[in-house]
Amino acid sequence: MSGQLGHGRDIHYLQNPRLIHSDLFDGLRISLIRCGEQYCAALTDGGQLYMWGKNSQVIPLSDDTETCFYQPRRIDIAEKRLRLLACGSWHAIAVTGIPGDC
């Protein structure tokens, strides 16, 4: 594993699921989680994005020298509010905006 579980560098396997501590999400409520091949992404109720796992050019950061993120990291998406999220092997896509604001 490359941090996909989100529980730190030393945990590669869990026999039973375990919650990721809410402090890693700045105490915000998570409304959606999606998983790619070796990474995960979560959206908060307010539309903030958190990602963790292997960074195969999928996790957008200004400093992309790190190859793995072993715990959730907030991703700066400027002033945008995300509503939907999908993850694949080598991609992640998000829908921004507020429903009905078309």
C-alpha cells in the first residue's frame, strides 16, 4: 500500500475497517469518499477536497515531489466548491458549483 488506507506510513493492511480520525479532516464532516487504484479522495459537506495515497500525478499539489501521502491532505481548489467526485486508475474528476446554479 502507498498510504491508501489513510492511517499513516506504518499501516499497510487492516483485517477490519477502521475510521480515519476526524482531526485529519480538520474536524469537517465527510459526505463522499471515492477510491482510485492506489489513492482515495473525500469531499466535505462544504465541498472541500482531501486526498491521500500514491501520488501518480493524480493528487494536485504545488509541491509534487512527494510520491505518497499516508494521511488525508487538504487540496487547494481555490474558491470552488466541489459537489461530485469520481476516481479511476490514473485520473480523478470533480464537478463544481451549487446544484441549480446553471
